[in-house]
Amino acid sequence: MFGLLFFILFTPGVSEFLCTSSDLEMSYTFCDSTAHAFMFNLTPCTVNKSVWKAALTWIPRSDIHILKIVFHVWYDGAKALTWKELLCSGADDEYSVCGRLKGETLAAEFDIKGSRIQFPKGNYTVVVQGFSDDSENNMLMCLNFTMIVKQDAF
């Protein structure tokens, strides 16, 4: 499906462009000050789709036995949502990222279902944090996504 995989060493604080279309513009930066070997792709670039295809290539900086993901969403500057999910618990894990070792390349393709959400026109900030413990003390990765919805989907 995605024939070309490549690694990019991103500079901290520099915005990385994801996509633009008539109804959506997306980019991201890293929240921390360390450069990452990381690539993320999302298709199609529209809010009017029920399923997006995502591709991720990442070399983690530590072993992943436990992985807790925390999403913080702001809409036009106001906090709209916080969602937490334990993806890897160290036992009977179903995701390919679970059990990866420090320095081992992770390449994954997955679907993101979005049909349950109607995004009104406006500016969204989505901070995605990954922790290697359930207490959220050891951060593996932090991404700050900017999403500009250019027109209402209604």
C-alpha cells in the first residue's frame, strides 16, 4: 500500500507538514527537545471521511513493555477532550508496538475511525503523549498536532 518508507530525523520545535486540502490542513511538532527518527502519514486529507489510513515508522528510545497513550484536544483554544488508553500492559498485548525494544524499527499501517465525530470549522490542537508506565512519569514520545478545519461538515 505504501511502497516508500523512509526515516527522517526531525529537528525539535520545527513544524512538520502532514497534508492540506480544501477542508483540512494538518501539521505537527514534537513537544520535547529531542530529535526523533519518526514518520507519520495520514490519507485522505479530509474531515469528510469515515476512515483514515495511517502509516507510522518510528524507532523508540526505550523498550515498550507498557504503553499508555494520552490525548488532549483543544478547540479554538478551549480544552475539549482528554482521553487515555493503555495499549500495552506487558501481557497478552494485541498491538504490534508492544514488546518492541529500544532502537528497533516499528513500521505499522492502521485505520483511524473518525465517522463518529463531526468536526466544526475551527482550529484544533491535539497533544498525543506516549508513556512507558501507567503513572505517566516516563514519556516516550509527545506530538503536538495542529488541525485547521476550513469548513463545517454539516
